[in-house]
Amino acid sequence: MGSKNLFIIDSCDEIQKLKLEKFAIKNNIVDLVQKDLEVLIKNSNKENVNQNNQLEQIVYIEEKREIVNSCHLYIERDIKSCYIRFYPSKEEEKIERLLSQLEDYVFTFLKIEEMFIQVYPNDFKMMNMMLKKGFENIGIINGMIYLLKEKEKEMSLNGINQKY
């Protein structure tokens, strides 16, 4: 099965960039990935990267040392929101695995409260999977369907823990 870890592209790591390029070529998304990578490189040169309110990342999962699925994250720390766009992939069955790891990363590690996912209107398989995973369809914006999942919060009510 290979590694089950979620990896974050380091814009200075040539090996990761080559893996991402190979993934982009395999999935015919070179221009899209290159554009996102250029933004990462540009932003990595800024001073105080950790102080930035807005953060962009490309994350991926791999098997046999190759990227099998990846997505772009745009994070707004002050309002605790994250916007995710999955890259089209020939390994669609791996999206569910990537999504599970993303939820843990976004909600637990980054302390984000709202996760938005962009889905192409004709991608019914992705849409159905997201709805089954608890995402809510909030409508179409700029030609893309947006789905929302909020972090579950626990509240104690007379000694009974409830999630809302």
C-alpha cells in the first residue's frame, strides 16, 4: 500500500517538485499545477512566512514514492477557513484517503473551523462522495460548486457530551 502520510510540498525541495511535475504530466494538469507552484515559490521568499495570515499549500499522498493524489489549499488563519481544490487525477479512488487525512490536518493541526471544497459541476462522483462525508452543498460560485464542512464542536449539556 505504501505510505499513508500526508505530505506538504516544500517549494525548495527539488525531489518533491519533480514528483509533482510527474503527477501533473500523468494527469494532464501541467499548467494548473505549475501556476500553483509558482505562487508557492513566490510566497516562500517572503520574510516571516509563519506570520502570514494567508497561506497556500500543495499537499499530496503517495504510493511507491509517486504522488497518487494531490490538492491545493488556501488557508485564511484569521477567520479559520480553508479552501481546497483537488487536482484531477487518474487515481480517483485515492481522493477519499486524501480527504480523510486532510480533515485531520486542517481541523486538528491547523485549527481551522471551516473547510470549503471546490468541485467541478460535472464531477458527480466527487460531489456524492463529499455529501456522504458530511459536506453541505452551499451553491455555485464562479462556475464551481462549493461544499462546506465545519469542525465538530463538543458541548457538555447536563453531563452529556453532544456534537453540534
